[in-house]
Amino acid sequence: MEEELRALLGDLDALKQRPDPASIDRMRDRVVGMTSLASVAAASTRSKIKDMSAEVVDSNPYSRLMALQRMGIVDNYERIRDYSVAIVGIGGVGSVAAEMLTRCGIGRLLLYDYDTVELANMNRLFFRPDQVGMTKTDAAMQTLSEINPDVLLESYSLNITTVKGFETFLGSLKARSSHGRATGVDLVLSCVDNYEARMVVNQACNELHQTWMESGVSEDAVSGHIQLLIPGETACFACAPPLVVASGVDERTLKRDGVCAASLPTTMGVVAGLLVQNSLKYLLKFGQVSPYLGYNSLKDYFPTMEMRPNPQCSNPACLERQKEYMLSKPARDAEAKAKMEAEASAAIEYPVHIDNEWNISVVDDNDTAPSIILKTAADSLPEGLVRELPHEDSYVEPPAPASSGAIDDDLEELQRQLDALNSS
């Protein structure tokens, strides 16, 4: 749409210099076509929804998301509308992450990129061929607003590595601050593809004490990673720079003309999914937030680790955040301990099964009185019935063997009877 408008403006300028009735007719047809496209897009876009509902109906776009609350995964899923997330880099990972957060119903989404959509981007997800020529931020705004009009979208088509771009980036993160936060966003997601831009995001977040997550995909497109960075608490991006950068090599000299990095939509989709999943856990406070999670598609290997800040970091803002974190650590530990004790004291043990249909009871082995009562109740039989077999707990005495004297007497008696028979 934007490319069509630009072409239309060019034709208008040419028409001023040399009027042409045929050109006017062509322009009228193009305007009619653009109007029809806009009307179709407007008709296909749903109206905004004021409150999230858990009602299970086909017309509710949030029913399956609110089911997480009913199943006990999150306490209040509707809180996601209170959060703001900034995504820097709307490429293979950033665009997919933006779409996932939009479908999840994030409250506010800030998008940063300076590049335009190209046909070379069509091997990735999200962008469409009809968006070629548009800035990535405008194309993302177009698609995301159609997916979920409830999300407040802000786009910034700029290069954050320039002085002016960095100032605009810093100012946009500070804007609309609320809830006592130092910045106007709850989380920054870095989805850029170069070290220079990552260092700019790192610098801004260190200055603003802003929590952010970094992500990346390898040049061969078969591995990637995500990383949580909390200024002062975890290592910043300057605490442990890549080996190439630490060696003093300019990364821009590594690029060769005619050679581009590989790109797989599968790997980028996996990394984007891990990034957004970690973001949701951080924002909605469920599960365990991963400090670092890698992905190797060749071996299906997911390494994880924790990275502590470097006391000799080259970033002054990082060192300042480290000092603040160490000074506040005793109070933070005491608060955490008090919270754990309060939760432990408030915990009430409930039976696993409240219903006891079969009247099953558990009796202590050392408690003899109940066992005797139970045994007596079990031994009693209805009137007129007797046991044919002995009870399992009773011991039947065997019959006493006959004495040896009685056996001798019987033998003598038997012998006399035999003698009497023989004599007769």
C-alpha cells in the first residue's frame, strides 16, 4: 500500500508539469483499487474487545489463553494487557516474536528497525510478498493490527546505532512511565543480527536499569540462543563479549561480498518461541525463567547456564548497577526470607482425596487399641454362621502323641489274640 501511494505521488508531480487526461484516468483507477483494498482490510478486521473473557465460544479470541488461568498456570492472565514490550530488530526472530506477543494479547508493543522488506526475506516467517518495499516496521504494523487490534502498536523506523537514533530510542523507552518504573516498558527484546546494535541496546538498558532479553541465530542457521540480562544482577553484554570482538577484530570486516548468512525459518521460529515463552514467564510470573538457553538443532541440544556480572566490565553503567545491586542485597534477602516464612506458616495441609467412597482409613501400627477394635469387628459373623477354616491369627494345637506304654500294651493284646487264633 505504501509503495502504491509513493508511485501515485510521483505521478501527481509529473502531472503538474504536463497534464495528460489518460494519466488522470489511470490514477483514478488506481485510487479506486486502493480504496477497495482498504475497505476489504477494514471489513476483515474485528472490533476491539474491552475486557478479556474466559467464555468458551468460537467468537472469543482469548478463551484458550484465559484457560491458563483456569488450569492454575497463571494467577491472572488478563494482567498481560498492563505490560509493554519493546522489540529491537524486526527480522527473522523479531517479527515472529512480535506476532506471538500480539496473539497473546500484550498491552503495548514498540517496534524498532530501519530496514525494508525484500524478496530475500520470503524464506522467513511473517512477511508477505505484497509488502516488499515497505519498511519492516510499517509492514509489521499492518499485519499485527489486523491480527489483534486490541494491542497498542508503536513503530520507529530508525537506526539505533546512530547518535540521533540512540537518543530517540532512549527517549521512547522512557516515555509513558507508570507504576513507579524507571522506564515506560517492562521488557526489551533484542533481536538484532550484529554486535554493534546489541551493544547499543546493552548501553541503553544499563543506563535505564531496564531488564532485557537478548537472542540470536548462528550464521549457519542451525543453532541459536536466548539470554536474560538484569543490570547489576547478571552479566551484561559487555561483561563477556564474543571472542571475535574481544580480540579487537571489527565485525564489519568479517562480511564478504556476495556471501550471505544462511537462514532457516525453523531455527528462527524455535528461537522466537523460546524468547517469547521466557518473556511470558517473566511478565506473568509462572514457571522458571531461563537465564540462558541455547539451541543446537543438529543434536537437539538445549544447554543452559547462569552468567554473573564481571567486576571488571568495560561498561561504566554496568559497574554502577553492580554496586547498587550489592548494596540492596541484604534488604532483598531479608524480604525474600520473610516472604518464604509467611507462605510456610499460611500453608494448610489438605487431604489428597476429600471424598472417601470406600471408607478407607490409615491406622498407626503402634496404636493397638484401634487395631483390637477393628479386629473384633472383623471377626464377628452374622448369627447362625460359623467358620469352617481356622482364623489366620489363631494357632491350632496339634494332637498329643500317644505314650510309649500304651503302644506296648496294645501290641501285647494283639499278640494274645493272634496266639488264641492259632491254638484254635
